[in-house]
Amino acid sequence: MKIVKSFEEIMLGIKSVRDFKEKYYTNFFPNKDQIELWIEKASLYKIDKFNGVVFFIRKNESFNSLYFVAKSEESLSNGISLAANFLEETCTVIDLIGKATELSRLNDIFKNYKFVEYTSLTRMSRVINEDEDFKNDISIDFANTNDVQEIKILLDTYFDPLSEQIPFKEEILNWIKKNHIVVKREDDHIVGFVIFDLIGMTSYLRYWFVHPEYRDKKIGSALLNKYFFLSSGCKKQMFWVINDNENAIKRYKHYGFEMESLNDIILKKDRN
């Protein structure tokens, strides 16, 4: 296993597998800005290719995230057995993304190597109606650069790092600079926020949060309406929701979001 030092190294590793054939299996969809931040943090590693499969490991504070690109299910299974010694030093988490029917065989492969299902998510989306008229709620502010630490603490405290991919401070700062974080303040403290991305004509809701002590005060709906207002130039909105979060799913459906057939099964392997 060796540390990754450039985005080009990632792309060459992926290309070495993809060149085998058109159909391949992966859970790795690298975003250049994000990858370069991981490289800057010295947190991304590559396991040398095993006959048609390449693995990447991102080291987090308390666990590792495992990514793969494989030419076949067989090469993936064989590769895991050969790379097993790299997965024993700490807890390892892997996301399997796709339709349920496509994921069952991949799920079985990893379960053969002591991975167990931790949780699962489903993507929800809504098509934006041109006639929608969401108001610009002035009680909801854009976050500023002084808010980075407070937002990071709230994310670390109330979100699950294994399933919700807690961002670095640098990522939070980038969202703030793009005006992609809106917050609700009470007594000079942030009690709720929405973090989102605008990519082309699609708006991606990343995080929606209201502090437990301030719930049932319509803060969540005010934040979401502000998000809708800021996304009004897009054609579609989407996000991932944890499947057992029935309260959130109910709220999203109220706003017109529908469940898609795309799933994210999160598997976990504890250290030996």
C-alpha cells in the first residue's frame, strides 16, 4: 500500500482496469477537488493492482473507507482475499452504490470476507416546477468564514461519520465561499443549517440539520424553503436519506420528493 500523491495517479489506476473491457464494477467516482484535498491531508492510499482490480483506501480518524475498481466480480473477490491484510488494522467501511438487484452479488462477495451491513440509504429527488414561488426568508443567513468551526462541531456531534461522510473544515469553507451554506442563528449561535451544491442544472442537498433543542419551531422548514429559493434556477433536486429515518422521509415526501431505485448499502468490517 502506498500513499497517493496526485489525481493523475488515481485516474491511471482506474484506467488500468477499465481498459480490460467496457463493463466494470466500482464504488469510486472521484471528484478532483475532493481528491486533491484528501491528497493534501495525506489520507488517500492505493493498494497495487491485483489482476484486474485496484483498491484505494481513505484513512479517517477512526475508520478506513475502501474504494474499488474491478473488471469482474471474480477479480473483485480474488482481490479482496489478497488485500485482506491491509483491512485488519482498523474498522473498514465500504459503500456499494446501485440498484438493489445489481448490488446483491457484490454484497455477498464482501460478506464472505466478514463485512456486515451497517445501514443503507436511498436517493430521493424532485423535479422543480417553474411555477414554484419560494420566498427569500431574511431570517435565514448565509454562513460566513467565522462559522466554520461551529458547523464542524455540529456535524461531528450529530452526524454519523460512517454513513454521512463528515467533511473537512476546508470543504465547509469552500461551501461558505460559494454561498452554499445557510444558517439559522439564535443568541449568536447556529441552531440549524442547510449545506448544498449546485452542479449544472441539478441541486444536491448535502446536510439539513436543526439542533434538538430547537426542533418543532419551524426552523427546519424555514431552512428548507431558503434552500428551495436558492435552487430555483435548477431543474432537479436530489439527496440521500438513511432508510430507517422515517421522520425525514415523511418530511421530504411532503415537499414532493420521491424515492428512486438507486441505493447505497454501507458495509462495515471491524478490526480483527
